[in-house]
Amino acid sequence: MMGLLLAILFSGIVTLAYFYGIAPRVEVTAVSQIAEGIFGRNFMYYFIQGTTAMILILAANTGYSAFPLLAVNLAKDKFIPRMFLIRGDRLGYSVASMH
């Protein structure tokens, strides 16, 4: 389902970018250009910008907080070094326990 949703969203963004003639620019993102082309600079434009920022923050935080659990599972399967099996109290790693 997530793959299907990703394909639909990607296809929609590519289609809108094609029809609005969006080209990559250094100073503004493609999503910003599409939102400005569709809605102008009103509430919906800023809502889309804020929502995009929140999604990116959540994605960055999820990757950061989920890495210790992923690393433990990979270390159990011997895909990464065994030292990643030792987890600390704060969902991080305890190097002190290895000495």
C-alpha cells in the first residue's frame, strides 16, 4: 500500500510539474512552485509549505530514533558488527559496558 501511495503521489507531482512547466531552480523547490502555480500565495500555499516541513522533520526524527532498533536486529543477523547488540538505557549504545 505504501508503494502504491508513493507511486500515485510521485506520478501526480510529475504530471503537475509537466503541465505547469516547472523547472528545477536553486532558490525554490518544485513543490513550492507547483503550490504557487495552483493556489497562488495564499493560505493553501503556506499550508502546503508547513505540511511539507513537518513531514521532513518527522522523517528525519524517525530515522534517527529507529536506528538503534534496526542496528540491533542487523547485528543479531550478523550483517553489522556485534558491538551494536549492546544497547544503553537511552535507546543508544553504551561503549562503557564494552571496556
